[in-house]
Amino acid sequence: MLRCRDPCSVWTPSRLAGIGEFGVDDGDVNRYPARPKRRSRWPGPLFALLAATVVVVLAYGACSREQQPRIAIPEGIPPGPGAATPPIDINAPGRSADQLHEWSAGLADSIGVGNTALEAYGYASAVIAETKPECGIGWTTLAGIASVESRHGTHAGSTVGPTGQVTPEIRGIPLDGGPGVAEIPDTDGGAMDGDPVHDRAMGPLQFIPETWKRWGVDANGDGVADADNIDDASLTAARYLCDRGGDLTTPDGWQSALMAYNLSGEYLTLVRDRASAYSVGVRP
């Protein structure tokens, strides 16, 4: 399983129109006679006093805002588990993650994650908590990984649908052994990743076909294990991480799991930072 090495698109502001493009009239500006000046009804000293009062009030407000403590983002590993998910029936028919809609709605905006994606992470951690409680993976870890891998399924303009399906499909670059890229010859005939020569990472969690064939699982109730579905990909990632790390509530376990997902200390730190921000309810 490898992280997508295709650099995410960078948003740049559009060029602002020049002022001169709107035909400023620089001709005769004195075409009408000037109005006579009117004397102010406010006594000078009173006006000065009011102005000073306004300045003091504004300055006090600014100082008050600056003195408000910022939420500290924890360091170290593992990142915190974040807001607890409510009890749900993990085997409910249809998209079981829909049971977490109210939970995600109260959290999604503050951490900058889409509702459907957040439901997927919460559902995956809930399934693991019930079926493999010794693992202890938090939804924050899955959110941290998905943020790095695909911006929660929104890389390059992709969107996450109500069933968790990500469209258009997200694909990494060919793993052809180029500079900084592993070489992985095709393992699926191009059936999954669309490349019959080399494997490519797939979907919002960026699985390679060989890993998906072993670990892929259906999580949204449609009967298909699909790497391009964020529900399926999140639960698959959770299963893989638990297998590789064991107890993810320990520093050693969490580090082992992340290094198995992507053998990079820089990657681990980036995921940790984002997951830690989510754990205290703020955007990275």
C-alpha cells in the first residue's frame, strides 16, 4: 500500500482586473458648481471625546480577541481518539454509516471534513471497536490518512456521493520505478486501476490493487468491495492498520501501523499532526 505521489492540485487566486479596465472619467471634474461648506453641529471638544471613546472600545475588543486561548493541538503518538461515536448497529441494513449523520453534522464543519467521509471514518472505527477491540484505532487516524492521501476524497475535483462513492475515480501515478517511486509491475491486468503495465494507487485511501484484493471489504451495504468507495476504503484501511500494528493505542503499535501503510517518517508526522487536530475538534 503506497501513498499517492501525484502532487495535489494547488489553488491559486485568479488575477484581479485592473482598475483602468472600467473606464474612469478623467475629463472635466468641475462640471457642476461646488456646494457651499456646512458647519458641523457637533462642538469640537464633544466630537473629539466621542472619537476617543470609539478608539478605546475598538482597542479593548482587539485585545480581548488576542487574549482568547487557542486550542492546543497535542503532540506525540498516538493521536487522540476524538469525539466519541454514539452506539450504532454495525450490521444495520443499507449504508450503516448513515446512523452517524447527527454525530458528523455536529463536527464536520469545525474540522473541515465532509459529512459522508466523516461518517465513514466513524463507522470504520465503530466496527473495529466491536469486532477487534484490542486494536483501538480511532476515527481520527483514518481521517488523518485520508486527508493526506486524497483530501477526504476530493483530490483534483473529485466528490464524495451520499453512498460514499468517490467520482471521478482518484488514481495515483504509474508505479514504474521512476525517481522517488516504487516499481510495481501490473498485478490486475488493469482491471482495477486502469493500467495494464504498472500498478497505481486507487481511491480515497490509495490502495494498490494487490493489497485491495487481499484486504478489501464492503462497508456500505451494496455487496461490492470498492476501493473508490470511502466507506469500503476506510474500513479496509482500519483492518489493515490493526493487523500491522496490533494495539494502536500504544506508540509502538500506532507507529508500526503507519509505517506499514507508508514507509516514511515525514508521512507519519503529517498524518499525526492532522489526526491530532481532528482529535481536539479543529482544522489542521
